[in-house]
Amino acid sequence: MLLHSPRGRALAVLLSACLLTPAAVACAPAGASSRAAGSDLSAPGSGEHRDTRLSLPRPTGRYGIGGTTLHLTDTARRDPWVPSAGDRQVMVSLRYPARHRSGHGARMPYMSAKEARLLLEGQKLDKRLKAGQLASTRTHTRQDARPAEGRHPLILLSPGFTLHRATLTVLAEDLASHGYAVALVGHAYESFGSTFPDGDSSRTLTCVACETVEKAPDDDGEKRILARAARTRAADLSFVVDELTRQPGKTGRGQTAPHGYSRLIDPRRIGAAGHSLGGNAAAVAAGTDRRVRAAADLDGSSFAPVPRAGTGRPLLMLGTREEHTPQADDRTWPRQWSRLHGWKRWLTVAGAGHFSFNDLPILGGLLGMSDPSAPLSGERCREITTDYVTAFFDQHLRGRHRSLLNAPTKTNPEVTFHNP
């Protein structure tokens, strides 16, 4: 079954969503089964690395990075998971090119201590890693740094199901260092824990969506719920575009206008990408919102197919060799591929696991943690992910031809091109 094992452990299988944990299935490729829940974990001895200061890898572009955090409320939609909560809310961690590569402002935090604690508990890593250690991971983003001149292409990033938006910070910072504005979008009630403002205080929303999926009677029911979740996220991404491109003083659906950010963004050059369910959402957004001109799906099964209007838009499908070759169990990629009639690439990475495309294996590597079922290092996965995703958006949003996307290269022997 897709995410179910016997009912007594269905939720545990669903919620365990990290390469570095003993269970790694949440929103994994549609062909994945409960075998993934038994993947081995190789970690250092107890206490080793417990006080290591974590730091994200240095971005490869020429720009410094500025950032801010936005709370946006869509008054035109009710939350689909908790209707009694009222209007749909998202959190956005905005990254953008800064004028100076090294700034004097405070560094943006990775996530809060409470968010880190819930993430580690959900992934059963709380005995190996301190919440404060994860929360204090050193980023390269300066709070409210002065933006680089000009307008920049905008990339929307959506994380994997159950995961905090911060788990795509490495990709976001690298894109920003190459001249992109990047919106890391946190979707309410779809992660182990994300903090939202609540009047004069704040509250941390947990994964009600996970409970909804767990209650599905069978695999088909789960697929329908996850397809709905992908479409909901696509609508979230469109709303974020509305808010970030809205001119100061003009009314919109958001209760609080992020005034001034429209000056950073070129509304004619917008793309979307995401990991796992977030990748499916990015592809759907390219079909539901004509402003989203290109999309990249990082190992996300196509629970919701790309709408017909988006089948001519450029789409990069970058996944694991185990689960996303044309012969693999996940049949959603072959079905998606056959419907696409525009520019498209289907790439797989040997030695990568489902969660190799986000920050977690990079941070785990710093702590001496590894997963024998995904032997490619987190650092090497980072290089491949950032190189191919940046090349993709350079070509389709900036009109800069990137030969990396044409065929296999000797410098990237792990990457295979497929054209079934």
C-alpha cells in the first residue's frame, strides 16, 4: 500500500519523513512501500557531535543574501484542513540578492527552537540532536539587508509534506546568491510544527493534514487527499505571487500587505520548485497560474497531474534512480511525461534518497550521520541539486542557454537523462 502498513503503524510510517531517520516514507514516491520504514541508520556513538555548531554551506553565487519573514492571510479561502481556523494562512521566508556580499545585519535564524523540537521528535532524532543545535544552524542570510539594485526573477519553493519550509534553505540561499528572489512557503497544518503569529503572541501549528491522510480508508483515498493537498499548495503559491507583486497601496486578498517587495521582483519571470509533495504543487501551479512560467519537481510523485494549460510549460523532473526511472514502481512520472509537450527533462541521481534534495542530509553529514540506502553524500546531492535547478531557471526565466541540461556530463556521472 502507498503509505499504509497495518493500521496500528500507519501514522508512524506517514509521518517519518527524513533520510536520516529509521522511517522515511512521508509523501515518498507513490511506489514506495513500508519497506522504507526499515531503512538502516548509521550514526556516531551516543554523545558524539552533540555540541557541533551546524552551518549551511556557503552559497556559490556573487551576491550577498538578505531576507525577512512574512505572515500572509488569504481572505478568499478557508483552511481546508481546519475550516474552523478561518482564512488560509502561509508563512514565507523571503530571500533576495543583497547589495553587499558580507553584511553587518543579524543573521536570519534557521527555525525556532520549538519548531526544531517538533521536527526532531517527529523524525525520531530528538535523542541524537538537540533542538537548540538545529535551531541555531548558521545561515548566510542577513535580516532586512539592503537589496541589490534592479528587479529579480522570483522562485517559489514548497517543502516536502510534514517538513518545515526551512529544510529548503540551502537551495533558497544559493538561488538568491545567483540573483533570484526566493519565497520559501510554509503551508499551515502541513508540517510537524510551524509557528504562526496569533494576535500579540504566536502559536505553533502541527500536522493536521497528516492525521487526515492517516484516516483514509485505503491507498486510493490517500492519493486523493494528497492530490487535493498539492492543488491547495498550488493555490497557496499563486496567493504568494499576488502578495509579493502587489503594488503598495493597492488592495488585495491579504490582510497585511508586504509593502515594498514588489520593487524586488520582475513579475514576468516567475518559477516554482519543490521537494516531494512540494514538487507536485510547483508543477500544478505552472498549469493553474500563467505567471508561473517554469517548474521543477524534486522527487515528488504526481498525485495531482499538471493541468492541461501547463503541459506546454518547461518542467524539470529530478529524482532518485531507485524510485523514479521509467521502470520504477511510481507510475505517475511516466504518465506525467507522456502529457508534456513543451521543454522537459527527466533526470535521476544514482545513490540519492528521497530526502537527498533538501538540507537534512547535509546537516546530518556534519554530524557523522548517514543512510546506507542512500550512499551519495549530502554535500554531493547539494551540488547536483543547486547546479541543475539554477541552470533550469537561468535558461527558462533569463534566457541563458545552459548546456548542462542538454545531455549527461563527465563531471556529473551520477545523473542519468531519461526520454521514454
